[in-house]
Amino acid sequence: MVKRWIKRLRRSRPVAALVGWFDRVFWEEAEPHHTPAPATAEMRFMRLHAEGRFDEMWEMLAEDAQRAWGGIQTFVREMPRLDEWLEILDMQVASVTLLDEWTDHLHDQTYSNVARLVMRYRVRQQWKEWSFDRQVHLVPAGDGWRTLCYPTRAGVAAAR
């Protein structure tokens, strides 16, 4: 009975107009200015990684990381793959810390307004399951957040 009453109420013109106005004001108009949170960006990056969609990952790299890779072809070819026997069962953001400034001592680069995330992964290798944490850093860009994912091998560089 209550469900029927709510259905009738939603179909009435004044209520439908109010619901439409609410959606426009609070959702549609907010969307063009919405940028993904650093956690959302990193989770998408890792989902694409697990799916082997490296060409789509390229646009999610910070400019410094793109320069370090030397180009999209090198990135797609050299980005480490997940082992075929390793399955990501779950990934969660354990913590997010926004830093005014952070220095990447490995690459001797200082960044402003950095998001430091601790990602928790639960994985399976055949019959064995385990969890581990990984710290990542993202920097703001005009369209959201970009990850600082650099090449891990010394041979992969912009000179290639």
C-alpha cells in the first residue's frame, strides 16, 4: 500500500518537477566541476593494470613519470605485468594523507599538494591468499589526480 502511494506521488507533476530540479541542482550541475578523488584515480589505475589496459593508464601518469618512461610505446611495452597466476581479489584504500610538499628522493624531485595513499591488496596465487600494503603518491592535474608511477628498471628511460 505504501509503495503504491509513493509511486503515485512520484508520478504527480509537482513532485516530478521537484525531483528533476533536485537532480539538476545537486548532481548534473556539480558534475562538470567534479574531479575524481586521489583514491578513485589510483583504484582505476590499478584496475586498468590488472586488465592489461596500459594505453589507458598512460593518461593517468604524472607528466614527470611520462617523461621518465620516454613515451607511450615504451610504457606499454615495459610496464610490469601481473603474473598470470596472480589474481587481485580486493583492493582498498587504507589511508589518504594530503601533503603540502613531498620529495621523491629516488628521483630527486619535490612536488606540492601531494596525496599519499596506502593501498591494501588481497591477492591469490593458486591456493594461497595474502594481503600486503603499498604506498603510492599522486599529484593534482587539471583533470584530476595523476600517479607517480616511474619505470623500475634503469634501462627504461627517456633516452630509449
